[in-house]
Amino acid sequence: MRQLPFNQNGHEIYDRSKYVAVSESLGEPWCPDLISARCFFCDRYAELDISDTEVKMRTPCPWPNGLVSETPLPVPSGKIIVTDDLRPVYDWAEDEMASYNSALGQKQAISAMAYEGCAYGPVGNTCPSLYQTGDDSYVIASLAYDEDTDGEILPEGWTELAGIITDLWAYSIADYDAWRARGGDEEKLRGMYAVVEVPPGVYVFTYHGGERTFSRDPVGKDPAIFAHVRRQ
């Protein structure tokens, strides 16, 4: 077993390791740790070229900078329901998509939920909130924590509208009346939810969780912004 530099060719595989173990046990070089590995962004299995000097992904990742998703959400009622999980009123068929553990699979889930009428985005176990940041502008974000004051750092001009308990590790937001018309029932919601009044219109959710440089953890005093939201 030897270690060779791993050229991921724009993919993100194997915990971003710079080196990978190479074995000759089957008569030709192979990488035991990469047998079932897939790229976090494009969901492709590791197809490798192994030379004497490096292990390289055979083809480049089609999304080396990651993926951005946009969801237009009509809100004619002027009310939105905000929570983590609006299933089964809104859902998607996982067997028709890439792995949900990939940015591509998550983008496909976001698109499927948008088609159903729900703004959806994975956020991990972060419990973010919906904040208003200005006229017709909002964000879904997790705030940084100030150890000196033992509290979160709320940016100037931000107003919290709803917290999201992420048992599903996601946010789910829909027009309240549309959700009720599809059979939505508050008593059947499994987590915390809020009904928030907003000006009627179309709200565009730009989700950043699939971008290469995105961090789910706040950096310094800056919040982690999962999605920007703007009323058109």
C-alpha cells in the first residue's frame, strides 16, 4: 500500500484529502477507499487514472464552483408558513434523482419542491431563522455567537420573523392559503412553525448551500446565510 497525491479534478471526494492509498493487491493499482466514493457536487462515482505519480479523477467536475438554486414562490395571500417540514403536502420522489447527499441531488429536491409550490433548502442541524433585512429583502441565516456577551450577534437592521427547528435539517416555506388548500393542517406539523405576514407578491429564494465556498458555520461575527430572499 502506498500513498499518492490525489488530483480531484474539480470534484469533492474523500474528505478533500490531498493523498489517497493505492493498493496493488489485485494485480493492478486500485484505491480501496474510493470504491464507492462519489463527488459531493455532481454525484459521480470515482473513475480514476492511476499513474506512478498521482491518482486523478478521469473527468472534471461539471460544477467546480458548486450549484446555486433559485425558487420563485408566489405569495398571493400575504402570509407564509415557515417551518422545517411541510411533508406530505409538498414532497419529491427521491428515486428519480441523484443522491440527496450531493449538491446535485439537493438542487433537484429544491426544484421539485419549487414546482409543488414550496421554497425548500437543506440547512443541516443549524436551526436558522428567517430575518427581514430591508424593504422586500430577507435572509434565512444562522447567527454568529459572541462569547463575551453570551448571545447571538444580530446584524444591524435585521429583524427575526421566524425560527426554524430543523428536525428535517431543512427549511420549508409556502403560501399559507395554498398550503391549507392542499390539505395542510397545523395540528399535523411535527416541528415548530410560524405564520408570518408579508406583502403579497412573488418571493425569489436564492439558495447558497450548494456553493463550493459556502460554510454552514458562521465565520467570525458574520452569519451563515443559507438563502437570500427578495420580493419581486
